[in-house]
Amino acid sequence: MVFSWRGGFESRRLLLSLLLLAAWEAGSGQVRYSVPEEAKHGTFVGRIAQDLGLELAELVPRLFRMASKGGGDLLVVNLQNGILFVNSRIDREELCGRSLACSIHLEVIVERPLQVFHVEVEVKDINDNPPVFREGEQKVLISESAPLDSRFPLEGASDADIGLNSLLTYRLSLNEYFTLKVVTKTDKSILPELILRKSLDREEMPELTILLTALDGGKPELTGSVQIQITILDVNDNAPEFDKPSYKVVLFENVPNDTRVIQLNASDLDEGPNREISYGIRMILPVSEKRMFSINSETGEIRIYGKLDFEENNEYEIQVNAVDKGIPSMAGHCTVLVEVLDLNDNTPEVMVTSLSLPVREDAQMGTVIALISVSDRDSGANGQVTCSLAPQVPFKLVSTFKNYYSLVLDSTLDRESVASYELVVSARDGGSPSLWATARVSVEVGDVNDNAPVFAQPEYTVFVKENNAPGCHIFTVSARDADAQENARVAYSLVERRVGERALSSYVSVHAESGQVFALQPLDREELELLQFRVSARDAGSAFNGTLVIKLNATDPDDGTNADIIYSFRRPVSPAVLYAFSINSDSGEIRTKGKLDFEERKLYEISVEAIDKGNIPMAGHCTILVEIVDVNDNAPEVTITSLALPIQENAQVGTVIALISVSDRDSGANGQVTCSLMPHSPFKLVSTFKNYYSLVLDGTLDRESVASYELVVSARDGGSPSLWATARVSVEVGDVNDNAPVFAQPEYTVFVKENNAPGCHIFTVSARDADAQENARVAYSLVERRVGERALSSYVSVHAESGQVFALQPLDREELELLQFRVSARDAGAPPLGSNVTLQVFVLDENDNAPALLPPPPPSQRVARWVGAGQVVAKVRAVDADSGYNAWLSYELQEAAAAPGGARSAFRVGLYTGEISTTRALDEADAARQRLLVLVKDHGEPALTATATVLLWLEDGGAAPKASSRLVVGPAAAAAEAALVDVHVYLVVAICAVSSLLVLTLLVYTALRCSAPRGEGACVPGQARLVCSSAVGSWSSSPRRWRRQRQRVCSGEGPPKADLMAFSPSLPPCLNSAEGTGEIEAGSEDA
């Protein structure tokens, strides 16, 4: 049973809270110092520890530290004497620019308790910057007719210092023509001007050089000088003048680019070119690399040329020149002051620093969790930021200084109710509309061992049969602890007592982890009807503050006050004992006060003194040895060193990749660590020494299969429950050149139209290399060979990088039907690997050849008038160098052969044979001289033609012609013609059957090849055709396999007959038609 004493604890905690609050308020003051810029290292600034009310001895124990906002490590504190001194060079101009006030803001933080002090160090300006002119020489153009007392403004100098150190005066070198006048502007700045005191004569003195010196107001004073190069101009005696010498414009920041600022107007009393004015910007102050304004040289209109930002600069001075076009030109000057007004265009910024996490659930109210600072680059109300906290949480924001807040605990925490808080800090400025920003703070509540294990019920009744087996399980107890991690790990034990003459532990035992209760021996009801005992459940958390260690009891035989005893630690007392334990002077109870850590200290020896209250007090002494038992509260640590990455994919098995060491601060089994590797990979861990391992290669690598491995090294200790930690190792596999480039298929078929343009792209080959980087970079080249009498490279070329294949010259199908070659692909590895692919380039026919007439027979030919109908009297022979439809010829008889008076013509020509035969019997009405015009035409698109003229002489009388194979008359002729037609029919049927078989074969072949990718090319092949034609021109077509063939042209004698012609594939021609003419004189017999 555990007792807890609460008397006086609440009052002490309230007193401690009040003291911490008072210390916090006292630490929120501000101390100011000043230091000159450029002070040397070690320069004394102030006794910061003394001024803040801190003792020197407590600076280190209270973790004194100092943070600077934007000041870097310019100032540091000597923790031995508490003096703030200069650490590095302080340049006021670099730190604050031209701002009049320049300070370094420091935050001093000490702990136990936590206090925050704000220290402001003013950086005073010294005269360390001389006046500087923007250019080493200023050029001034002055007309020789300029009147006395004329004023010529000069560009002034600038001084990076402030105050008196930047107050400039000017001095002009001695000369007889000019004096210097200083003009004070509205913004208190001064501008030097030259005043002409003596008339100028350009012919006497065309140029004058004087020296302008600027002196600042520092002690000692610094100077800067510039040469004024004055050029005396010839008479253009009126300079342009502006309406007024200065203008003022007010603009809001962020106005759009090209916004009009002002329209300037200058006038010149001269005439002609001397009054034409060109405007220009001479200078914009402050000087910046950004060009913020532009001016139209002709109209004088000034526009925005950039983005105005109030936070960068709130005022600009534009010095404008108006120069006329006289010879020499003259200039007028004016100043445009542009005031930039602020807009609320910057959102507040929230910065969370010094997070003290996690926050223990027993933390006192007012505990500082984090420091928060807010800022806004805008000015005025736009830059005033208010900070708030949402949602409703046991925390609050306390303003410690302007724009500085502390996040503090506002009520008690209970991790078992809420384990963490997601706080949203909102900062909103005072603009209209206002802008806001948020920052999230995750506050985790740390567990303390403030919950004891709790059983589901206070008492359990168990029934067990007597004569049970020794060691049998009779019950299981279970207790739940609401704490976390080690504080919630419950261990069970028996509360030992005597049962008769024997110890309880001889009857039963309880398993420390599972809570299972076992009967250690057979129970006998006649001996023991009821066995009542208690099981204790204790968690494994560190002793909670106030845990009872022991209660001492000292007795004194005296009476009265002489018997009253006061308990205390016997002096000298170890600081470790005072930190960890406390003793109640009245009751003698020793309780824990701090956290006990086995890894820091394993044994405490406490000497206790008991003193009575007699007049002469007497004392008794005892020693308590407190042994700290280790719990498994430290997870293993994994350290990976000496990574050898990347590892080449051809590395040998056993190659060492990394060295791994593991450690655990616990002792015994809790500190024994085993290491394993997951997941399954071609690597393994090899133990080289205690707690040292090597990660080595255990199998072959292939970068093309797996390019990298994410290994997880797991370290687990031997505690119960065990703790573990993991470390990730990314192993990248390095590439070696072990893969040759591979084409998608070993051969490509390409179709290209003949007469292509030189250099046209006909195909693209592509090979893929599975390697990486240089090993995967593929270069293409031709495998050179001879094509006839010429080299392959004279026909085609391949681009080394893209693989594009180009035809270098027009291809002619009549010369080259098939061009077959190989392309090589090689990678850039060492040594290089390569492979080849075959390209078959079929040249497709174009209709680029007109029909050509064959040489004619002897010119003298006569025909007897008695020739009957159907008699062949002549034949026209022609061929076409093209193929397919482009070479398929047809013959037509032109209208010139028609009989006079519209009578039926006596002759006709075979459509596909070219044979000229009679259509009727000749008679006396037919002219003796017959002139026939035959048109020969191919079937290309467009068709090309040739013409042949046939002259026939009709004669009266004469003998009958000799019999020949081509001339049969009477019934025999009819029978022969019928037999010939039957033979042709059989031939057509047979050839069509063979063609059908060929078509079937082609379909099967196409089905097998359809899965292969179609090659690229400039032309897409058309469909092959088989054409069967008769004398009257009927035809049919069917798909068939491409093949190379030439058109055959046959001639013979005899009557008209059916013809069969097979043509190679062709695309629709794209050439213009051409015509040829020829003249043939044919006879009647062997025409």
C-alpha cells in the first residue's frame, strides 16, 4: 500500500509560481549602451551582467546566452567578468545605411528560471567616409554669350556618414571667371552652383578646367574632389527654360509599369533648330543600379520604368535636362521630386525561436514554451502588428517587448487527456484591408510517471481443484497504466507473507510480464481450503518526484522534548544526493526529488543523522544505500561511416560498401545490441568486432534491373520490451558498358518514290542502349559497300546522333530498283559496343517516261482494195520504260482517220495490241491514200502520250495475198479464231487460279508480319495489283506481294485476241504528262 503526503505541497507550489512570475517580470527590462563604429576588437561596451542584475557565478550554470537580430557576432560577452565587448568590425553604414538611428538589438536568455532581457546597443557614427562624387569629371557646357551671374548647377557629392559628418561644404579652385554658390533645398540638402562673374570669350578661351572640392563636417574633416570641365559654346544664346524650376509628384507604391508621372514642358526663345528641345534625365537620386523612370525625349513625358517600393525608397529626385538642337546646344534644368506613399503590400512575418519541447505535464503555470517575434516591412499603421493565439488552449501569449512575445503555460497539463497541441499563432497588421500570417507550433506534452497501474477490480476469486499438477496456470491478473512508454510498462510480483509455517512463494508464483499466476505444488483442500494473497503491479517509470524511498524510525528512551527527534542528511552532503532526494525532518521519510538515471549514477550512499531536542542535543546516525536498477530506456544508436558509393555493377562478391557501428547506453541485456538488414537484397552484414559490422556485397548486381537500393539497417537491444533503431543506406549502382545498342527489329523495309528531292529524309533508325550516361549515348554510321560502280555513301547518309537516313541524290527506279545496306549503332562506352540493322529501300515507280515507238518497217506499203473486214493491215509497236500502270499502254485512233462525210471509218486499232485492222470491206469510194493517226497512251496519273502516223496506199486488182499465220479468210479463219479464243480463256482461268493461290500466300505472310513495327519513310507503299484485261478493256484487280519485274511488250500477227498483262506495284504518279510523236508507214502483210 502506498501513502502520499499532500499537506503544504500546494502552498509551496503557489509560492514557487509567484517567485517565478516575479523573476520573469524583472527580467523583461531593457538596457541601453552605445559604441562607436569601427571600434577595435575587445572595445568595452558595458557590464551587462551587472546591469541586468545577474551574478557572475550564475552565468554559466544558468546557461547565459545572447542572440542578436541581424547583428551576427559583432558583440560578445565574457562569461568570466560579465563584460559586453566588441568582437568584430562594426560598420554603421553597412548595418543601417543612412538611417539616423542605428542600434543592435540583443536578447539575453538565462534559464533556471528562464529570463529574457532586451539590450539595445546604439552604434554611433564616426567620420570614416569621405565625400564622394559620382564621376571623376563633370562636364559643363556654357555659351559664350552667357550673362554675368548665370548659374550652372553641379552634381554634388554624397557622404555615407550621417549628421555633422555628412554635412558638406564646397570649395572652388581659384579662377577669374567663376565663383561658387551653395543652394540649400527644401530637404536640407545642398547643391553647388557655378556663378559666372566674368564674361566668356570662346575664341580667347574655348575650355576651362577648375577643381571642385567637397569637405564634410567631421573632425578631422575629409575631402573629395572632382574636375569641372567647362566647354565654352558658340552663340546659341537662349537656353530652354522649364515652366518652374522644380515639380513635386505623389505616387502610391506598386503603381503599374509605364504609369505616367508628369508631363514636363520647356520653351526656348530661339527659332529654328535652336528652339527644338530634347529631354533627358541627368541623374536620379538616390543613385541606384535600377532604372526607375524613363522620359520621352521629344515630349518630356516621364513614366514609371520599374516597380516603386516604399520599403526600398520613399522619395526620388529626378534631375531633368532640356537641351536644344542649336549649334552648340544649350540646356535648361529642372528637378522633379517624386514622393512614394506606402501601401499595405507586405504581410507580417512570424518567427518562432527557442522552443522548449516537449513540455512536461507537471510543468508549472507560467513556464515559457517558446519565444515569438513578429515584423512587418510596411510603415505606420500598415506595419503595426498584433499577435493572437488560436484555438482555446492552455497557453497564452505574453508581450515582452515591442513585437516580441513569449508563449507560456496558462493552465495545468494532463498528457493522459491531451498528448499534444497544435497551436496557431496569428499576426495581423493594421492596414486596410489588413494582411495576416500564421505560424504553427506543435507542442508535445511529455509524460511523467503520475499514474499507478490499476487493476480492473480490487479482488478476484479463483477456484482450483486440489491435487493440481505442479506449475499449472490458475489465473491471470492484468493492470493498466495510463502513462506512456516505460512509465506504462507493468511488472507483477507477489506481496510476500507467511502461510502457516511456509512462505507464500512456495505455494504460488506470478510471471513478471504476463501476470500469469502458477501453483507451484499440488494443493490439498484438507490442509488449505483458502489461500489469500496479494499481487503487486509496479510500472517501470523513473521514480516520480515525491516517491517514498524509505521511512526511517529512530527512538530515544528519554522523555519529553529530549525524546523529540529531528531527521536530516549528515554533513557533508553530496550534491548528487541533495539533487535526487529529500528528507522530512519530522517523519524521517526519504523521497525522490529529481530524476534518477541509471546511466548517470548506479548507487547512492545517504548518511542520515537523527538529533534529539535536548538542551545538549545528542545524535544517532545511519547509512542508506540506494541502488538504481536499470530499465531499458535508451534505444540503440546506429552510425554509418566510410560509405564507398556508387558501387560498380561488376563489383565482386564480398566488396565492402560501408562500415557500421552500433551502441546502447543501457547495461546488461538492455545494452546488448543485435544488427540486421532488411529488406532482402544482394547485400549482407558481416560482424567484424563487437558492435561493429561491415556491409558487403552478397550477390551480383545489374544496374539495368535495379539502379539503386534503399537498405534499412535495424539495431535491436535485448531489453524487455526491446527498443530498436534504424538507419537508411542508399546504395547507388554504378554503370559499366555491358550492353550493346539494340534495334527494335533486325531488318526494315522502306519504300521511296523515285525522283525524290536531294537530301530528303526517308527513314529513321533507332537503337536503345540499356546502359546509362556515356555508355548509353548511341552514334549511327553506314556500313560502307559498293553499289555497282559507286560507293553506298554517294546514295544515302545517316545522321550520327538522330539516326535519320537521308537520300543524297534523286533515285531512279529504272536504274536502281532495290538499295540494300546496313546501319551500325555504337555506344560511347569503353570499350564501345555495337550492332547492325539492315535497310531494304524499294524505289517506287513514278510516271516519268512517255511511251517510246519502236523503229518502223520499210516505208513503202500497199493494201489491195479487195481486203475484207477484220483483216490486219499494220501494227504500231511501242514500249514504256516505267512499270505497272505507268507502263500499261493503250492505243486509240484519232478522228482524222474518220471517213469523209461522216461515214464509218474503214480502219480500227486494237486497244491494247496496236494492230490496225479493217472494219469493213474496202470499196471504190475509199481514198487511195489513207493517213491514220494513232495515239499511244500509258495509264499513269497524269497519262503520258506519243503519236504515230500510219500511211496506207489502196490499190485496185492484184493477186491474193500469201497465206500466213496472221492472215486467214473464209470459214477456216472463223474456226481458227474461235479455237484461239478458247485457248485464251483456259490461259486466263489458269493464271487467275495461280494468282488466287498467290493472294492466299500473301495474306498468310501479312498476318505473320503484322506484329512487326512499320518502318518510317518518306513514302507509304501502295497496294500491289494483278490486272487481267481483254480486248475491250475490262479488268479486275487483287492484292498480291510486291515483286520486281519489268514490263514485257510482245507483238504478233493475226486477228484481235485477248491479252494478259501483269504489273508491278505503283503509287499514283505525280509527274506532269509528256508527249512524244513518231510516224510509221505500214504494209498489209508483215505490218
